[in-house]
Amino acid sequence: MTRRVSIFGATGSIGQNTIDLIARDPEAYDVVALTGASNIEVLAHDAIRLNADVAVTADEARLDDLRAALSGSSVEAAAGQAALTEAGCRPADWVMSAIVGAAGLAPGICALQQGATLALANKESLVCAGGLILQTAKDHNARLLPVDSEHSAVFQALVGEDMDAVERIIITASGGAFRDWPMEKLAGATLAEASSHPNWDMGQRITIDSASMFNKALELIETREYFGVSPDQIEVLVHPESMIHAMVGFKDGALMAHVGPPDMRHAIGYAMHWPARKSLPVERLDLAQIGALTFRAPDDVRWPALRLAREVMERGGLSGAVFNAAKETALDGFIAGHLSFPGMAEVVDQVLTDTDPSHIDAPMTLDNVMAADHITRNAARSAIQQRAG
């Protein structure tokens, strides 16, 4: 029996790894929708070879290009945010949510409303609207499975365990491109230097977020939302080898660690086949050859994003949506050359401090989340312009 699947963010690294696994067993899947942004050639190629029902580009201006690329096939072409949401509303059994940023929120909610299993690689959804996402899944008898390597690792370590016995959750961080740089060099870090990860093969934005630790900051908030633990039960540990993805500590002193190669196909494949485990094309570790694994505590001065994330968890409400929107806009500023590398955290800190409390205390609805997102992006752009001016 085939499973109907959709992949949101099909042209990114998570989407491409998901497609790699599906293409190895194409008879097992009926592809409903693939979505992407500006990489029309890859989107159309994959939609045709997987015989998808529809391919959607987020860029409305590229609709004609997508139609031309799909010419001669049976794949429908669509474009824009409304089309992304509509694709999420198409019935599917399993949906990969890998659109980067808040843009993935509405399609993911729509998929949950159809009762689909949502494999969540879009951490921003839980950061911006964790309560809304979890309640939607509950209301529609849908399932939410984590795909971030850290949260998949925690999820696996908790199989058969009682959450009441959990004392702490430790998520690991590689430290990114600048983990061993002298602090005084960070202000001069270039885009190319920040875009190179020592361990993982990922897209540019998430690679920069790894270097700034904003990616880990989002994962701190995601851990709280997904597993329902208090902020003081969540720890971050710098682990340069990226072999242990997370650990769960129990009240009896035991630590359960998830160990695996830095290959996202493991977490994706686990979510695809859950609750079963099936063979995956990932490296089998030789621990004798690896020899040693190292750890160190993170430095909040080097990585202020971690401190900001804890402030967001303490504040609650829609502060996660504000944090994420400010972070995404600051990242845009760095990529465009308008901000220094440390300037990203400085802008996020400023925006969080200056945000009107009424925006944070508004009820958590999709409209309010998106309104907070819009207001925050404007505020962050103004903060960036002030620094650039």
C-alpha cells in the first residue's frame, strides 16, 4: 500500500535528503505536492521524476518559469503563499515540513488539520506558535514527529520511558564555523566564512545560524514546546564531533545518548518509517577509529543567542514569534552586508527589548502570530538601517 506524501521545502537540504530516500523506493510513495522557492530547475525535475500532483514555488514571479519547466508533464504548477497553504490542505498521509522560517507555519497547520503525520524540520513553527501547533495536532488526531537531529534523538531516547522520570535534556551543538575563533575576530567574520560548516552539509542560512548559535537558540525553545519540560531542564553542550545529537538524563542518574553520523537522512528516515526502523543509507560509525568524543560548555558571551532564547522562554506569549522574525531579518541583514556577524544578536536583543508588550501578550492565533511577525520584521529592518546609516 502506497503512502501519500508531500514535501514542503523540497529544494533545500532537508527536502533533497527526503527525496533521496523516497527515490530509493518510489513504489511505496504517491507524491502529492513538492514546494520550493527560486530553484525552479530542481523543483520541476523532482516533481516530474516523482510524478507529483502539484509543484509550488513560493515566488509568484517565477510561475511562468515553473510552468515552462513542467511543460509536457502532468504536474500542476502553482505559486505564492496562498498556493503553499493550499498544497498543505491536500490530503496526505505524511508531510515533510522543511520550509525555512515562519513561511512554513500556515502550510504545516493546514496539513495537521487534514490529520496528516507532520514531520517537522521547520523549527520556527514551534518557536513562533508551539501551543497552536500542538493543539491543532491534538484537535485533528494528527501526529507531530521531530526531524531536527537533536529532537529526533531526544524522541528516540524517550521511547518506552515515562516523562515524569526525566530530569534533564541535553542538546548538543557543533559550535559552527567560529567555535575556536578569538572573540576579537568575530566582528570581521565574512559571509563566506560563516557559510562553511565543519561537519554538516546544510543550506546557507542554517549554516550561518549554526555559527551564531541562533539555530541552537531556536532548538532550546523547540525542546521546551515539543517535550513540555521547563527551561531549567534543558541544557546545551558544545560537541565538535557532532556524533552525539542529544542526551536524556533521568532521575536515577542515567544518561541515554543518541549516537550517529552527521547525516540528516537518519532523522528523516526515522520519521518516515516510525514506529518501525528500516535500513537507511547512512554511515555506520566505527567508534574505535573515532577514538574520542569531546564536550565543553557553551560561552554565552561568544553566543548571546542562547541567553536571548532563555529570556524568550521566560517571557512566553508571542515572544517566540518576535524572536524568530527579528533573527530572520537580522540574518538577511548580515547576508546583504548591512550587519556584522555580532550585529545580528545585537539587533535581535534590541528588538526584543523595544517590542510593545501588547504584541507579545496577544492570544496565540495564526493571525496574531503573523501580525507579530510582520511588525517585528519592520522594527528589525529599522534597527539595521540605523546601524548601517
